[in-house]
Amino acid sequence: MKTCRLRFMILLAMVSLPLVAGCGKSYEMVPEGPNPMNDKAALIADLSDKDQGTRGIAAGRLGTMGAAAQDALPALEAAVKKEKKPAVKMMMEDAIKKIKGG
């Protein structure tokens, strides 16, 4: 369990750095109405964004949806195969596990 936490903290640090510098896409919290952070279609599209921070955020958000994001699995699995950044790839793999219930 400690290995998992350490792995997650390293991943979070690696993905957060480009976000602190500013990624190409920003998500704004919307108090009422549909939340763009939960828009599966937009998150699936973001998996192929050129910005690694955007790809990481999208994978993380899909992972937090769990089984509700089952329809995102094919896109996530395809994105993992193409991903070159280890930190983002780890986030995508983690999201797949969470969606599958693992």
C-alpha cells in the first residue's frame, strides 16, 4: 500500500508541474448546471490532447467516475498504447483499473 501511495505522489508531482506552469486547457468549476469536469465526451476527447497535463486530468477524472465511465474504456486503452509520458501513462492505467473495479 505504501508503494502505491509513493507511486501516486510521484505521479501527482510529475503531472502537476506542467499544470502549475499552465496547461493549454482549463476547467472552471461551475456551481450550477452541468459540470464540464464530468462531461465524459469532452474528457474522452481530451485523452488525445497535445498537452500532457490535459491528458492526465482527463484520465484522472474518468477514473474517479468508476464504473459510470465504462464507455470510456476503449478510448483509454487506445490512449495508453500511444502515450509516451510515463506519468500520464500511469494515470491512464490507474483510471482503467478504477473503471474496471480493480
